[in-house]
Amino acid sequence: MKLRDLIKRCSIDVAVLSIFVFISTAYAATLVLSDGKDVYINGGFLSVASGLKTQGNFERQGSNGEGMVIKVATEALENISGATETTSSLIASDALVYGCVTRVTEAVTGSTTFTIGDGTDADKWGTGIAQTLGTTTDEDDWTGTSHPEFYTSLDVTLTGTGGSFTDGGVRVSCFYTEFDAPAQ
């Protein structure tokens, strides 16, 4: 479905269209639109009154307690050193992970570049990442082809290339969904 068709189908007034987010993965695409009152996901409808949070986590719960929450988890790695630096249980068990992004918050020294991985794929979310202050990564840096994925838990691993880390800081943020079964 084309964007203009979706906007027409959902009767969104483009003059007040306030949010447009497109999350693309190798196997799925989700279109999220909002006109400030209601939210439309792939043509479906969620009312803000039914539990949508527009800042922080995106949460949707059904009448029987079933639900899903789209979250972002962030950890700041500071004074990094050694061949690798790893987050500490950044994402809990059984999460559907879409991807991770980073920002260099303090120039990284020791290595020449670094990779961003999940412990099994060393460069899943980035390779050859510059270490200068302010460098960011996004989905254009991802090398993995199997997004999204379920994890038992997730630690993100930064690996120095061309040497070991001696100092610096990197903020890591991962986007994921958790699901809840019906309560009754």
C-alpha cells in the first residue's frame, strides 16, 4: 500500500500530521502515523485514549490484559578499555529486538575503529565505526540480515579493531518489543 493510500484510508488530515515513523527491517516494515489525536499502524487504528504513550515506551494493551510494549533501552559505556566492551543485560529475556544504534560521547582511543555486535555476530549493528566525538550509527550501518530477532537476553558488544580500547565513551540504545499473554 502506498503512503498516500494509507493516509486516505485512515482519513488523516495531512495539514496536522505530526508524526511519521517508518521502521524497516529485512523481513517486515511498520508504518506509524499520528495526526495528534489518533495513531495508525499499517492502516490499523489505535486511540490515544486506549493507552498509547507518545513519549517513552509505545504500549498497547487489550481488554483481557494481552499487550505489547515497544521499548528502547540505553546504556552509557564509559572509560572503555580492553579488546571488547559489553553492556550489562541491556535487554531482558524474550524480547523481539529490531536493532541497536550508538553515539560516541567521548572520543574513543586505542583502537582505530570499532564494531557493534550481539555476542555471536561481532558486526551485526556496525563495522568500521569512527571513534571521534559525536559519531552516530543507525540502520544504515547494520550488517545483519535477520532483523528482528528474539533473544534470551541481550548484551551489546563493542570490539576494537586495529588495537584495544584505552579510553572513551559510547552510548548504546536498542529498540525492542515485549509481549504479554492474556490475563484471562
